Amino acid sequence: MSIELAGAAKARELRAYFSRHGRIYIVVNTTGDDILVPEYLRGDPALRLVLNVRMPQHIRITDDSLESDLTFSGSPFHCVIPMQAIWAAYMPEQQLENGILWEDDVPETIRAVVKAVRSMRDDTDQDEDGDAISSIPSPAMSQEHTVSAIVDADVPSPAGRRVGHLRIVK
């Protein structure tokens, strides 16, 4: 079994971020076949899971996956999440302001929603001369990527599951 170097770098970054903050959300694309989460959560391109150092169970972050017995509605479930399925991490209190975004792993459905919302904003954000005003700054790249824009959007629910507002990062 070979470990992808990008996955190892992401795992290192995720471990450091988790150790530094202690309580984080990860955003996971559960549409792939290689992810192990409860069946009713599968198919969501932006499932948010909380990780906390105070959780009684061990959270194992290896170079190729995150593995733990997570609890959903009071029932534990052994989850295995490949590194490529994790596309963002942030602190709940920060509301994605200073999170990490792995742009190469953002699902295409999320990219399409962001693009559509941006184009709608471009159509409506104009100054008094009718010129478009850019309301979304260009992303700043650093060790901890600054999330440059948060867009509220409704995404179609997978398999009849209701998904409220989805916070999308780009």
C-alpha cells in the first residue's frame, strides 16, 4: 500500500491544527465509496464532524485516513475517513474565518454552487454607475489558509435527507 504524499502532508497539517485548537470541525465529502460513516450520512458533499481532544474515544489521524468511533444521535459508529475526503477544517467559534481549506479536494458540486452564487452576486453587486463591485476578495494562501469568503446556499438533499444552509468555503 503506498501513501500519497499530499495525504501525508494534509494529515500532518490536520494533526497540528487539531492539537493547537483542541476542538475543530472537519468538512467531509461522503459521496465516495471508500468512506465509512453511517448510511444516512452518506452522499453529503459537506458533512461537518466535530473532533474534540476531550472525547473519550481515541481519534487516530494517519497519513491516509482519520479513524475513530464517533457518536451520531447517541449511537457510536466506527468511522474511517480517507484524507482525500476531508476538504476543510475550522474552529466552531471562528465560523470558518481562519480555517484550513484543501482546495484540490473540494467537491465539484460545492464548486458549482460557489460559482453560481458568485455569478449571481456579480449580477446584483453594482455601484451607482452600474459597474460591478467585487464582494469576494481573492484567497490568501498561507500555512493556515485564510478562508476568504463564506457563502450561504441551499444544496439539494441527498437521498431525501434534509440539509439546511450549507456554509461553503473557497
